[in-house]
Amino acid sequence: MDGQMEAVEQGVLGHLMALERDGMGQQDQHESQRLEMLKVRAVTLRAQRDQLKHQADAVKILKDKISKDLPLDDVDAAGGFIDLQKSLLTAWRMQLKDLQRAHHLIGGYDLVECKEGKSVCVSFHTAFEGVYLETYNMELDLTRTVQISRHNIPPSFPLESIAKQILQKDLKAFLQTLSQKLNAFAGRRQQVCLLKELVGSVEVMESNQLCNILVLMCTAQGETPKAVLCTLEYGDLTQCLPTRVSVECEDKTLSESPQWKKNQSLLLESPAHTALLTMRRMGSIA
């Protein structure tokens, strides 16, 4: 077997050496052609570099003029405001097409161009624990600067503040942030619905429209049933889990007990309805 492998290796090496000898005669001819092609390519790249530098300078001038609230006449003279608008619109379209291909299959959001590329419609799909929930839609106007023209996102959702912080700087980051926060919002609201379906001594006392504050009243098991107030605060709007949980009870020894410290950790680490079901199985609540 070793002899056969050596024979194969020698045959392959011999074949490669023969190809190398045959190619030596053509190398000088190809080298000169390749050098000319590289020279042409270098000239083309320099021209592209100068064009990009010109566009970048024009964008900087435009931003400076807008920030100072000056008339745009000087911008036209500096680089052609109309040409700049076309370049920016083309860049937006290319970025949107890349985003559309990247996110079409992952279920976060979908992008569809409309009005001959002057706007784009975005659909944000939400889900929680494998169950599809609401779909929110939004149309972005691309004619000048990117603006939100219409949407069906709830008024309580901080869409305006998110757009003000990110939209004009990074469209991809804006859509990703919006998708994360909408999905987390739908997940928190679904938890409230599941909590209301729990049969027993758990009652939803308070929940705001953004579902980032949740107050629950539980009945602790024992010789004498005692009411326990659990307050869940969701400081990170991209998450479905709370960032802070407080437990209050008239009996301070109960709220400070090791069992309720464990219950507090459960509420921090698990969705609210899951944590309460676990607490019921452990005999902490009725």
C-alpha cells in the first residue's frame, strides 16, 4: 500500500512539474499584459476614490449648512445638491436591498420597496415562546431624508424617540432596535395575558400600556394566608424579563425569608407566568 501511495505522489508531482515547465515560456508574455491591466485598474480606482471623496465632502458641507440653518444655495455651488440627493437616495436603496436579503428569512422584519423606490414598507413580526403574535407595519419615505410616513405601532411605544436618536444615523441599527423592542413589548404584553388566565390567588393589580411595570398580588401559603405584593420593573425594553423585582408583605419576616428570596430570583430569571407556576408547585403561593 505504501508503495502505491508513493507512486501516486510521484505521478502527481511529475505532472505538476511538467505543467510548470510548459507555463514558463508563456510567463513573460502574460506578465507584460498583466502589468498593463494593473495600470488601467489603478487609474480606475483613483478616479473612484476621487469621486467618493468629492461626495463625502459634499455630504459634510450639506450637514454643516443644515446644522447652521443656512440657505442651500451655497451647497448647490459646492457640489450640486440635486446630484447629492440622487447619490444619497441610491445609497439608501442599495442598503435597503441588502437588508431585505439579510432579514427576509430570519423572521425579524421584512422590507418591500414601493412607489418606484421612493419609499419602503417594513413589517415587524413578533413572537413569544414559539407563538406568533402581532405584526406591526411602517412606511419610510426616502425622497429626501428618511422619514416615517405612517405606521400602526401603538402610541405608547417610544417610536419617536428611537427614530430621533438613530434613524438618520444608521438605518440598519434603527430597524434592528425597533424589531428588538417591538418583539420584547409583544412578549411582555403576552405575559400579562397569560397571567390573567392563571386560576388561583394571583391577581394583576397594575400594568401600564408599555408593559414595563407589572404589579402582582399573590397569596402566600401557610397556617394564615398572607398577601404578597410583587412589583416587576422592565428597565431594558429590548428584553422580556424584568431588571428589578421587589417583594412586599406586612409580615417582614416572610418577604425576607430564604424561600421568598428564591421566589424573587425566579421572577428575575423566568417569564412571570412561568415563575408563578413554579412557585405554586413549590407550595410558596396558593
